[in-house]
Amino acid sequence: MTTRPIPSTGEALPPIGCGTWLGFDASPGTPERERLPGVVDALFAAGGRLIDSSPMYGRAESVVGELLASSGQRDKAFLATKVWTTGREAGIAQMEQSFERLRTDRIDLMQVHNLVDWRTHLPTLRQWKAQGRVRYIGISHYTASAYAEVEAVLAAEPLDFLQINYSAHAREAEQRLLPLAAERGVAVIANMPFGGGGLLRRLGPQPLPAWAGDIACTSWPQLLLKFVLSHPAVTCAIPGTSRPEHMASNLAAATGDLPDATFWAQHIRTLNL
């Protein structure tokens, strides 16, 4: 798999990771939980690294921590999670809980989710970054209604990462946020690359367009991921899945050449999104 540099350091990061919302909130002993070691194995086998979670995703952080500890693969993972609460002490307590759940003494990326009390949390994150407890800091959101505030924080604050929703159907981030992130030297994690699953439900019953073969796509998820990764500001996309075969297929989208903007302008409208 190819890699892309994190602008603030130049560290190489594979461009497809794994989101854990819903899929990793699995109870012990269930078929869903039994599949998850294969998802992590598929991610690492293809050279992927980033696993994104949150204390709001039910059991997801604890499941990720257990899987990495039991398999001895913590060193392969780029662990990202979030803080989403108000108040300094509450934020510290929530983040300390994330360390425990993830079974790690260092989190690669800590993000202030939905900008909740970001003025309070960012100083803590900068202190923890200086101490080496977290390696990168950022903000995250997933709805266009918040873009004005996201833009203001991105323009004013020194950040390493912005996580934002971006897909072939939800392209508002192209207008200001993605160019600003590139200008500010901020890495971009694209969440909801399948439109929260809605795009796949709509497109899944339809045959792939003939031009999908021209860009080495054999599935709708691969085509949608190639669209997201084709934007030069995007560092990594994090499709969520709980199935190893889907993880492996998703990762294949990061191989080969990516179409340019002219290609997508010509073809994406034929999908009637």
C-alpha cells in the first residue's frame, strides 16, 4: 500500500484505516465479536495502521485494546480516539479512561470531537503532547452544519489533524475545509466515506459503471474510496467495517493510480448521487 505524509512531521501514514463505530461495539461471545480479530489482521496484513475509535462508541475502545493486546500487535497500530465532554477535569478523566480501555501508555492521535469545549481541551492536549502521552492532536466533526466553526478553529489553532466527513455524495468540505487544511499543513482523516452507509445501500443493487474497471475498482466501496483518496488534501479514509473480507477489499482501493479531478468531474455525475 502507498503512504501519505502527515504534514506536521512527514511521518508516513497508509491512506486507508478502520473506523470502529457500531462494528466494534460487539458483545463477547457473539459472532460479530468473533469476526473482529480478522478485521485487525486484514488491516495490518495489507500495511494499514490507523484505527479510529471513541469513548462514545460503546465497547469499541475496549475491544480494540483487547485485540491489540492479545495479538501482540500494538506496535503496528496508529491509535486515534476522541474526547467529547465539558470541563477540564471531566476531559482528563475521559481521556485517562481511553488509555485504560486501549491498554496503552501512548495514544497516537487525540481529537476534540464535535468541537465540544475545545478551548478547554486543547491546552491539555498540547501539554500531553509535550509530555509524549499523545503524539498528535486534532479536531473532528461529521456534519456540514458545523463547518463554519470548524473552519474558524482550523484557521486559528495549530493542529496536526482534522477529521471530517467527506464522500462522493457529501462534498461540502471541498469548498473551504480541505483547501484550508492543506494550506495550514493539517492532515485530513475522511470519515463517513460511504455516506454513513447510505451510499452503499443506494448503489449496491446497481451494476458498477464500465469506467470502474479503468481505475481498477471491482466493488462500489473501492470506487467510493478512490474518489475520497483522490483529493490531494486527504491523508487517510476510515471506512467502518466488522468483516475481514470487507476490510481487505477496502484496502485494495489504496493500490494503483488515483484518477485526477478531471476524471471525476466527467464520471461522478453519471452516478446520479
